[in-house]
Amino acid sequence: MSDIEQSLFLTDLPDNYRAGFASFVGRPNAGKSTLTNALVGQKIAITSSKPQTTRHTIRGIVHRADHQLVLVDTPGLHRPRTLLGQRLNDLVEATLSEVDVVGFCTPADEPIGPGDRFIVQQLALLGRTPIVAIVTKSDKVSFEKLGEHLLEVEKLGAEVLSEAGGFAQIVPVSAVSGHQVESVDTVLSQYLPASKPLYPTGEITDEPEIVLVAELIREAALEGVRDELPHSLAVVVEEMKAREDRPEDSPLTDIHAFLFVERPSQKAIVIGKGGSRLRDVGTRARGSIEALLGVKVFLDIRVKVAKEWQRDPKQLGRLGF
């Protein structure tokens, strides 16, 4: 958007326009990334049934007539077992200290447990930041079970957030079916400060494309691997550029990426017999990347071993953590 277009846009803002930041937090696999994508209206955060899929804070921008909600999707809070896990927790805590409202996500199809209580106890330390409870995956349970879960969430808030009077609000939602997605946006926007837009109209994320591409490759690699493998996967895009001498009506982007694992045995798992699994990863990733970039893609993925990288500070740094 040009400066002239932006100034014209700002003159059309209602007097009560609000803009600010919200962050979703919860146990791993609580549906935070799926809800972020549903609110933004486009996929910007990778999703997987595997826990601890998200490893970066990814900002998704929701544009509405009277507000702009900037969602900061964070890794799931958990009791860390590795240096990577501790750094992810540190990332979440730093993010939460800077947002205007926090959405505590808990899935309707799983009972409230010690992990939920641990997270809410951490949120209680934020002081005056409003905490909204968001009961995700409401489509997976009956109306009766959903009601029981909502009562449990209310009880948890009353016990742990007693000084704040419990959760500011409690909202059930299904990001998959779309049920109450707009209600989540409406509720969170109530806690944003009066402000001009923080991002230009039409911009849905501030994450660099090269990072999103790496995440889409990792998402594809997460599918169909053994349970112990997901935490050992990391992806770095070495090069991404438009191929020269292509017709204007048929552009092509070349992407060369490294997929890192921690042990040679894991490398064999990712590659698969005769390279079959790695080809499947490339096919799935290429489709998602082409949808993101809007152009055809040539994707080259090489698998490398970075021994015990989750526990090695130097290797974590080289891999972007």
C-alpha cells in the first residue's frame, strides 16, 4: 500500500477503532494454530496432530471494519526436557508479557489436567492482562460434554485466577467447522486499546516467506513418521529465488532446503525405502508452498544429520532457535 492509499484508509476509520495484540497459549496440540488460521482466513501457521508443532511466534493479522487484531501464535507451554524446549517456553513467556489479551486454549475433547493448571498458574503472573478461556475443538464432543467442560474451565479460572475474578470470558469454538470463530474475534477485540492500524490493509502476516516455506516443509515431514521423530525435525531453506529465463506467464521458483534430524536412523526413516517417504514429503510441501507463493515451485530437499541438535546451543543457533 502506498503512503497516499494508507493515508486515505486512515481517514475512513471509525472513531472507536482499536488495534492490538493477542496471543493464544495452551498445552501442545490444543488447536492454537488451527484457530489462528481460521481467524486470519488463510494458512499462516502449520498444523499437525503431533505435539509441539509450532516453534516460532507467527503473527497473523485479522482486519475488521472497527479493529485490527494481531494474533501471535506461540509454541505450546510445557515442562521442558531439552534446551530447545526451554527456549520455546522462554519465547512464549516473552511474548505474553507484551500482548493486550491472552487466549487460553483448552480442547473440549480432553479433560482439564495438570498441564492446564500449570499454564493458568503461569498466566496468573501476568497481572492485569485479561485472560480469555477458549474451548477449542467443540465439534468433537456432544453438547452435554461441552457444557461439562465449560463448567470445569470456569472452576479452574475461579481457583487459579481468583484475584482477577476468574477468566475474563469463556468462549467455545470449532476452528474446523467455523462455529463461533467470529465470536472469538469479537471477544478478543474488546480488550484492544484505541489505536490506528498497526499493519496495512491486506497484510495477513509479517513472517518472511522463506520462514513460512521452511515451516510448510516441516509440516509435510511430520506426517506419517514415528512418534519420537517430530521433535527431532528442523528445516532450513538454503536458497529461494525465481528461475531466470522463464516466460512471464509461467514463472518458477527454485527452493533448496535442508531437513535436519538428530541420528542416522532418523534420516533413514525420513527418506524411506528407495526415497519414497521423502518424495511424498516433497509432493505435499510443494502443493502448500505453491498455494502460499502463487507460483509453480521446484523443490529440492536434502536430509542431513545434526547430532543431538535440540541440546546443543551452537546448533540451535544455526537452526534459528
